[in-house]
Amino acid sequence: MSAEKAAFYRCIMDVFAAAKRQYRLQLRPDEVLAEARWPKNGPPRIEDVNTALTQLTEWGNLESHPDTARVSSLSDFYRARFLYRLSQGGEAVESALAVFVQTLQRRAELQTVALEDIASRLQALQALAEATEPDAAKIHETLRDLVRVFESLAENAQAFMAGVARSIELQQADAGAVADYKKRLIDYLERFMGDLVRRSDTIARLILALEQGIDALLGQVAERESRDAAPGGAQDQAEARKAYLQAWQERWKGLRGWFLSTGHEPPQAELLRARARSAIPQLLAAIAALNERRSGRSDRSADFRLLAGWFAACADNGEAHRLARAAFALNPARHFSLNANADADLPASTSWADAAPLRIHPRLREYGEAAPRGPLPRVRDRAEERAFLALQLAEESLQVEAARERLATSRPARLSDLGKLDTHAFGLFLALLGEALSEQAGPETPVERRTGDGLLHIHLKPLAPDSRAMIETPRGVFAGRDHLITITPLQDGR
């Protein structure tokens, strides 16, 4: 790849790589000349191809064997004719280059379809686990499909989020490309985050439902796989079963950690959601940087040169002092807190020249701090605080869920008929009402939309202009025009 005729050699090696995929064992020089995709200046001479094949053989990319199939005379027998094929090292190099190019050209994606597939595989696995006589073959097949889909989701998500920053940096050169990429990326991320929020709860419930019987299912799968262990006694098969079981338990642990928190660590799906949200401010920062470069914002040296011109244009020293005070905020200053007793009676307008001298500790002058540094404080154990916060979060979640059940009845209701709402129900009601009114085209227009988390559907219809609704809350009375509202919970985001 670094030789003088690297492009020429690559054309030849591409022919041999294609022949390997087509299960062709050997090639002659004239076949290489006919099948290679040469540059635009046309195919080379057969002598040049022979020379390149000889060089590739010396490097170890190819192997050559005498070609005696076309010998028809004694002179042909003594003429050097060879058949060429990929060597073992050349085949390894071509495979590595193919993977290298595929990785560079790969465009990772956030697979919303994979979330649906994971949920369906977990449902199928739950049905198999509840059967009277579980079918080990079907369980094995379902688990293999589940792991394959999950690994693809995790790998693509990791590659996509790693590539978002690179894509943003590459797009900074062109304003039109940045604007177009911004719209497509934000729409793409919003759609994925909505599906992730809707599907994650369902997947987490299915995983929790399988927790009690998953060890038995994994044991059956490991037992089935260990049957193909190499012969060598019962001990070898037992060790193989143990290894297979450990591998399946690690896969299940990885799947569980994606959708359920482990200890104090949030689930990986939440981290992915946070990373996807952070990509949007990164993109907006890239657009701001691009706009700053286009607007030609002056630097600090240009600001100082302009300020120097203003000083030169001052009529007298008083005007220059006023300009300096405005530019550098040199207002009358109070003294250090070290001299609190000495300057307690000094007004703030006292100048430094008229004030008493400061007594500064030598250590403050030398090290910039008055007191010597002591040992670092010990790390405090926050286990009790974390447990208390977790308890508060759990209680708030229950209260929010109760408020959602209070409001999301799937039945039309007047705002005036909602009655008295507690703090959490009223907070949820205000959030839903705000989302609906933000989409309303006019005060007389009905509106319906799905909430940002994708869990509720709102339909809001204004009633007569003179209608009146009053809702009592612990913090006062909420009043306004009456509306007909219907809040419907969505099952699995559908």
C-alpha cells in the first residue's frame, strides 16, 4: 500500500480477493489483465502485469505455481508460465483491509426497530418459560435472536454517539450543510428518544417478570450447547456447560443493565438518552461558532486598539479617568478582610491614597493565601443521603403515577369538573395544558397532540368564550376559560 505503484498493485489484489469470494483457486496473468478495474488511462501491458505478479509473490501476498496446462511444445515447456493464488498472509491482509474499509464507511444508526424486536423476543421467552414442558430448542433459538438484536442495538448506538461529534465537526465548514444536518439530526434524535422512553418501561417489566425463572432457562440452553463439546470424558462436558452458562449469564446481565439500574448506576438506556440529548447543544454550539466566524467578531487586541484611540481623543485627564473607570470598572474599592478593624469606619468612596496602609501577611504575598494548606478532607460516606434521596424519588414517582391515573381517564371532561387537585396532580395538569396550548393555532381551535415523553395523548377543545372553570389547589385557585379535555394513556407508545 506504500509502494510506488500502490494503486496498480491494489487493482491486481482486488481481482484475487474477488476470485476468493467466487471460490476460484488460481488465476493466470491474462485473466488478471482482463478482469481488473484499471485506471482511466487504460489497461497496462501483459509484461507489466507479469512483473507486478512476480513482485507480489516476492512480498508474500501471492503464491505461484508452474502452469503446464497450456504446454503444446518443448519451447512452451521451457517458457516460464505461472498460475497465481492468494497466499495465507495475503488472504489475511485482504480480510483486514476489507474490515478496515467497512468500518470507515459504516454509518451507525439508532435502531428503534431493535427495541420492538427485543420486546417481542422477551414476550416469546416469557411464554416459553410459562409452558408446562419448556422446549429447550425454542428457548435457545429465542435467546440467540434476543442476544443478536441486543448486541446490534448496543454496538450501533455506541458507534452512532461516537460519530455524532465527528459529524458535527466535519459539517462546520459549510453553513448550509450545518443547517440541513441540524434539522435531520434533531428530528432523528427526538424520534429515537421518544421510542426509547416508550419501549424501555415495557422491556424493563418483561425482564423483571423473567428474573425468577431465567436461571433455569439459561441452564437448559447451556446444557443443550454443551452436548457438542469435544469428547474427553464427563468432566470436559461439565466444564463446557459451566462455561456456556457463565457466558449466557453475562449476556443476560448486560441486557438487564441496559434497561434496569444496578445499585446506584443508572441503566445504559438512560445514559444513551442523556448522550443523545447532549448532542443537540453540541450541534447548536457548532452553529454558533460558525456564525461567529462568518460575522468576523473582533478579538481582544482589536478592542484594546479601539479603546486606545478613545483615550487619545479625550479632551483632558478627567475625561480619560472617567473612561478608564467605565472601561475597567475601577470603582472605589474596599480593603482586604484582613484589615476589617482598621477600615471599618472608612467610607466606600475613600481612595487608596488617602486610606491607611494595608498590613499583608508575608505568606499571602508569597503564596497567595494566608493560611497554610492542611490535609485533604476525608471522603464522606453518602450512603444514607443516597438512600434518602432514592426513597424520596420513589415516593414522588408513586405520587406522579397516582396523579396520572387521576387525570388520564380516556374520557372527555370539563376543566370545571376536575374538582380539587393536589400538588402533584395540579403540576401534571399544568404541564399537559402547557404542551397542548403550545400547539394551538388560535383560541377557538381544538388541538390534540402526544406528550413529549410519548406516554399520554391530549385532546383539548375550547368551550364557549363566556364559560368559566375554577380549579382549587393547595396554593390557590386556578381560573380561566373552560375547555373540554381528554387525556388518554398510550400503551407501549402506540
